[in-house]
Amino acid sequence: MEHFSAVQSLCRVGLETGDARFRKQVERLRDRLAKAGETRYAATLDGLLTSVSSEVSLAPSIVEVSRSLVIGDELTGNVHPPVDRETSVPLCEIQLSPARGQPSPIYDETLQLALEALVNEWQRSDALRELGVEPSRSCLLYGPPGTGKTLTAMTLAAKLGLPTVNARIDGLVSSFLGTTARNIANLFEFANRYRCVLILDEFDALAKMRDDPHELGELKRVVNTLLQNLDARADKGLTIAITNHEGLLDPAVWRRFQNHVHIGLPDWPTRIEMMRHFLRPLSLGDDFIKIMCYVAGPRSGADLKTYSDALRRSLALSGSAVTPHAVCLATRALLPRLGIEGRQMGPAREFLEDEPRFVGTILHADLGIRQDSLAQMLNCSQSKISRWFNEWASTNTSAEKVTNAQ
């Protein structure tokens, strides 16, 4: 299709307006291309529809928060954070416009619904009060590193139109006896004075098991101070805690939070959306994005961004045209540097060392990747790709029969 890149750009600009009528026309164009056998262009528009839909839905559209929900004075640029008395180090960071300049997070459907439900409670507080309940005022975000927990907390605050008071709990710890508990009390006193969202990062640094025999009595008293301050803030604003090590948290800490949201490694469709977003402005088809996602394997959003940024740098410095094979060569050079190839035989290792096996496993995975796309990326004929897959299938079918016979 001639000038399809221009059509694609026009579609993206129109879709970003959120106009339902324009979106309908793009859907009609996608369906007509598919019916005409132009599956490649149809797939590109389908990916564009999904991508822009996610971005628009996740953009921090501000919810009007009633002043009765979050009490206190307005935070301004003239307000200074509290400091540790011994070191004069600030106990927190104030962000008046959270999530500004940050990318919109990309979630799977389940996580998206959970976070939207939390925001919806604040948006429809009057309906809740008719039944004698209040919106949730606390949330614990937990999961592995690099999955976007801190970005999620900032995005929630941005959606509510509230500034944030961000504190790393490990930054409150002092070597002076009694100072840590005082730092915690000062932090909460400050947050309770203003209309804000209090974000407690690295929450597990203090909220450990109180019956841990290896901990001193001082730490137990600090945890009790933390719990008391969480209770005292329950009716003053939204508190979000973040941890990578939920197993270290005291059961009493869990009870202080009304919402427990697990943010794990992104699933396959979400990884594709992330890679598509991270690789812009490279114009790569869906098949090639799927291939690179398969090579990378289950990774956090932070890992995928590191991978994508390194790939774009490599392609920019190479000075060559961005072709599927150029992407393949750049990826081969990057994988050992990024530690993605791993020690065991997996997709990345196969991609580096055993092309026939890689082709067999990725086609067997039935991810909707066409053989001609693999041929373009590996710079070989489609007939060779087909032969490799048939050989792989024959070998693995024979091995399966032997295993079943045993």
C-alpha cells in the first residue's frame, strides 16, 4: 500500500484525540485491509488501535477530589520538607505535579481495572457515603523490582490532582537511638498537615516481622510507631506504601492497608505494548516486536525499557537503515551485554547460538509470527525457515513418542 507510513501517522494523531468517530473509521480501514488480504497493514493498524487506546485510558485525567476527603493546607513551592535533626537531610521529597514528564504506565487488563476501581471510589465518594462508607485511603503496592510500582503511585496521585510527599523508609533510619521513631513521627505530622498523597517507598525497610529474634527492641518500637501513625492518618488522606519484599512485612502492617495490589511481571500482550511504546520512533511491524519480546522473555517493564533503549542507541550509531536484519544484528550484539541470554538454553540463547532450534520453538509457540518475517530478520529464504521448522517438529515429535513409550 503506497504511502502507508503517512496513513499510519495520520491515524495515530487522530486516535490520540479520543474521538470515537475517528476511531470507528480507523477500525473500518483495518477491517477492509484485512478483507483485501493486506494482513500486514491491518495488523499494524490493529496494534495502533490497541496502543493508543491504552495510552489514552492511562493518561492521568484529573479527578475532582472533594476538600472533605483530603484535609489540610495547600502544598506550594515555598513549603520545605522536614529534616533529620542530626544530619539535616530531608526526610521526604515534595512533588507538586507528580507523573509530569513520566511515561504513562502500561498494565494488563486485570491490573488496569483494579487501579481504576480505586480512583473511581474517590470520584464517586457521594455514592459511597449514601451507604455509609468512605473511599479507600490506603494502598499497598507490592511485586518484583522494575515493574512500575513507584510510577503507579505517582500516576494515582496525578489522577487525583494531588501533590505527593515521597519518603524512602530506609532514608528515615538513623544510627542515633530514638531518632528513627522521631523521623517517622515528623514525616507523618508533615503529611497530615497538607492536602497530599503520602508515598512510602522501600516500605519493608522498617515494617519487618516484629517477632524476628534477630531484631533489637529499638526496631520493634519503631515498627509500633509506624503502625500508630498509619492509624492516625487513616481519615486524613491517601497513603500508598511500596515494597519489593512483601514477605518481610508484619501481618499487622497488611491490616493497615485497605487495598493490596500486586504488580508483577507483565504478561505477553502487555510486554508487546511496552516494547512497541519503548521502541518509538522505530517503525517496526508487529511480527518483529513479537520476535524481540520472545527473545527477551518474561521481563519487567524496566528491563524491557533498558533493552529497547540500548537497541535504539545501537541502531542510531550504526548509521545503517533500520531493516529487520539490522535489528537482528543489533540484538545479537546487545544480548550478552544486557545479561538477557541467561545460563540455560532459552529463547535468547537459541537466538544467539542455534537459529534452526530458535525458529522451531518460536513457530511452535503459535504467537502469530509469519515465516516470512523470521526470514527477513534472519536474512534467509522462507523455504529455509519452513525446512527448519519441519525438522524441529519431526525431531521433537519423535522425542515425545520415545518419552511416552517409556
